[in-house]
Amino acid sequence: MREVELAIIGAGPAGICAAIEAAKSNVPVTVIDENLRPGGQIYRRLTDSFVVTDENKLGKDYIRGTKLIGELERYSPKIELTEDAPVWGIFADKEIAFMHEGENEELKPQKLILAEGAYDRPMPFPGWTLPGVFAAGGALRMVKTERVLPGKRILLAGTGPLQLVLATQLMQAGAEVVSVLEAATSTVVWKYFPRFWGQWELLKDGLHYLWQLRRGKIPYLTSHAIVEARGDQEVKEAVYARVDKDGEPIPGTEKTVEVDTICAGYGLIPATRLSRLCGCEHKYEPCLGAWVPSHSENMETTLPGVFVAGDGAGIGGALVAMEEGRLAAIKACQQLGYITQDEARHRSLPIFKKLKGLRRFESALNEIFSIQKGLFTRITDDTIICRCEEVTAGEIRETIADFIAKEEISIQEIKRLTRAGMGNCQGRMCESTIAQMISIETKRPVAEMEWFTPRPPVKPIPLGSLAAEET
Amino acid sequence: MITANRRVQAGVERGKCFEIEVDGEKILAYEGETIAATLLASGKRSCRKTTKRKEPRGIYCGIGLCFECRMMVDGKPNTRVCQTLATPNCKVQTQYIDLED
């Protein structure tokens, strides 16, 4: 097994900045990323076969990504970047297993930074499995870096700022965006204003997107949520309704609209499969509705020498991710003996300061756009919860009810009995929902509901590649 | 009959163009795009039929996590088309049952 000093998993904003920071301290750094090009989701590149003639058409984040990846390339002699390399397991003492060019490879770093990123929170509603219902992030990828429209007449439904970015991109690419449904109420925004103070760049971004919506005459309906997607073979109609402050649809306010596409964007869930495999401590973050790895102010987890950074450590967006990546790298470089404690402190202090303001802003966003409990009342008994194993909400509720009688319940038992979470996605698409459902049915805090225990391989690997190794 | 072209022209120039075969039908693809993008551009959005309920499923997460877009590609089942680039004359088929690869 190859031994290295510092490995970084993930080449999104956090991983890239961590790599650059380490390279600045002359630490040899190995970066492993599952995509074909660095950038993560937010700074994802078009493939080389495309010639970009006008970056402005690809949006603000594309331009920011170009700048950051340019910087990464300037440090490339010091950074070993392995692309197209999904990490499928982490074993005792930071041993990393990943696939690359059809071969299984292993790596043992002294220090490890996990920059796993995040993905769209799956929020079930009747009909959400129909072709034509996309997760917002997936739709954004299609329009931004594949330059293809997911459909023609599109309804956006969800909560949070990513919806505004997507609406703008779809509109500018020529799609008809029917409406943007925002589950949060508009009145709450003002009380958060003090926490936005000083973050003018981020505020400018938000206002830019709102202005684009207004210019495109796209209705932005706050306190609204989708309640059903209808269609036989694919989406033909969407039903939406006004929701109360808890997110519960108000009967009698339903409207039906003809659309061929629905983009559902209910915020992001930190990707924590690898940090959970490592076995470091995690805590439940109510605003995010998700488990996140506990970490020190230098981003070190409860396992010495294992760091987390970026959205995988809690949703903060690209700017927070970059600063966290830098902090983690500085601390790792110090632990490796490349820089002194004084230098580490000197380099970290301005980052702490910057992060304070950014996190104040992002945590306000996370609170405004947190998932309201009432949104789960949309889930009818015949709604699919586990897409892979086709397990319905009714089946899960029945199983929970059986447990309530016995006074003991765990998400692992629900999995064992219903097969929910046993399919190809390994529970990514259902674990957060099932945890919420147990909490709602048993009236116990959702923070008591653990998620599935990840087991390697957490990314698909051809079985042959492992078998070959054992012989 | 596949007629739609939902490719966005603004801001980019595409590379080489070629045909791929989707459920026996020829459709146009461009070098560097995923099969998912090729399918969406032609207006085809269903990728597989589920085993239990025989329901159609299409691209959902778009980043390789949900596995809803798995299809048979050149005879290989469970290929996530959102993670797989289109290649000249590749043969893409709707996947009807869950197969072990």
C-alpha cells in the first residue's frame, strides 16, 4: 500500500483550497476525486470536447470556478490529482480504497482531509418518481455543464437559494419557467437581516438572482409547495398549494398546472458516507436536518489527523468551503511538521475572522430555509420512499406502528424489515425521510434517529476488480 | 420518432457529432456529453422500468448517487447514464429488470 503524507478526498472548492494551501507549505499532497475534472458540483467543468465561447452564459459560479481551478493548476507540480477515482472505502487508520481506470488502488496517508460535498435532499411527494421530476442540483448540472434543457415547461419547487440560481439558468437557456415555489414564508426574512450585514458579495448574488426572476416575469411564490406530480409515463401536471408556517399544505388552495418537468430543490444534505465510515463522532444538526461530523475550529474530527471541510462538514456554500479547506490544510501541515505552530496560527487567524461573518450569513440561510415538518404531511401512503426497493410510505408507517407497540425502534430495523435502504443508492435517497417519519410517528426527537450505518463499498465497484486482488 | 433538440447553444461550441442507438432508434450525440444529456436533448426521459411496480424511472439526482438512470449500455446493465459519456454507435437500452453485474 502506497504511503503518503497528506491525502484529500474531493476536489470541490474545499478540497482544491486545501490542496493549494498545503502546496504553499511544500507538503506533497494527493487529491482523489470521483469526477472527470476538478470543481465539485458547484464549479463543475464542461468536458474538453466543448469550447466555451462565453463564460457569462454559464453563470457566475462557472467563472469563479475557472479562476479557482486555474490557481490549482499553477500549483500542479506539487499536487498529485487523481480524477475519475471514486473512493469506496476507508478502513482502520485512514487506509483509503478507490477505483481508478478499472483497478482497485489503496493509499495510506498520515493526514486525511475529507471534502465530500453535499447532495440534494430527497423530499418525497406523490409522483416524485416519475421521469421528468429532477433534483434541483441534477437539473442545474444538465443546463450548466451539459448545456441541455431537462424539459420545456418547468416548475421549480423547494426551498432555498439554489432554486433562484437554477431558475435563472433555465430561463437564460431558453426554458419556460412556470413558477418558483418557495416553502418558507417571506415575512421571516427580515428578522435575519442583521446576520446578513457585511456580506455584501453574497447579498448582491441573491439580489441579482431575484432581479433576474423579476425581469423574466417568473412568479416567486413563497409559502407554497408542490403536493403532487401527475402523469402516466412521465410528468404532465403538477399540483401545488399554499402552505402554513409549518409547511403543511392548506386544503382548498391547490392549483394544477400543466408542466413537463419539475425540479425539486429542498436544500442540501452533507455527504458523510466516508466520515461515518471513519468512525469519527457525528452530531445531528436540526437546521440542516442531517448528521454532520463534529470538528474542532481547525476542522479536525474526533479522530486525530482526520479533517473535514466544506459542505460535507455542514452546509455553508462554496465560500465557507474554501476557507474550511484552508484551515484544515494549515493544521495538517503543522501536524506534519512543515510549519510551526506560530505560523499555523498566523495563517489561520484571518481565516477564522472571515469565516465568522460567512457562517453567520449561511447559518441564517439554513434557518430560514430549514425543512418544515409539515412538508412531510404531503407523503401519502402510496408514495414511494425508497426508490431502489420500491418501498412505500404506507409500508414504512405500518412497520413503525408495529414497533411502537414494542417500544423499541431503530432505522436499522426498519431497513431489515422493509428493505428500504438496501438498494443501489445505499439509503442516500431515503434515510433522512425515514428518520423524520419515525420521529413524526413516535413523537420522539429526530435527533435520536440515527441514519443507516454505511458499509463499504460506498461507491459501486465492479466485483471482479476485488476478486482479482485476493487471488 | 425523435425530434426534440433541447441542446442549449449559447456560450458553447460542441465537438464532433455522431449517432448512438437508443432502444433500436438512432439519435444524435455530441462528443463529451453524457448519455443522460443525449437522451434529454432528444426528449427521451425514461431510463428503466422498476422490477416490482413496472414503473418508468428517469434521471433524478443527476450526479451519480440515486441510480435511477441505470440502463443497459453496450450490454452492460446498471450503467448510470448520468455518469457515462456517449461514444459513437454505443447501444443504449431501457433496463427492464434489476440485474447483477
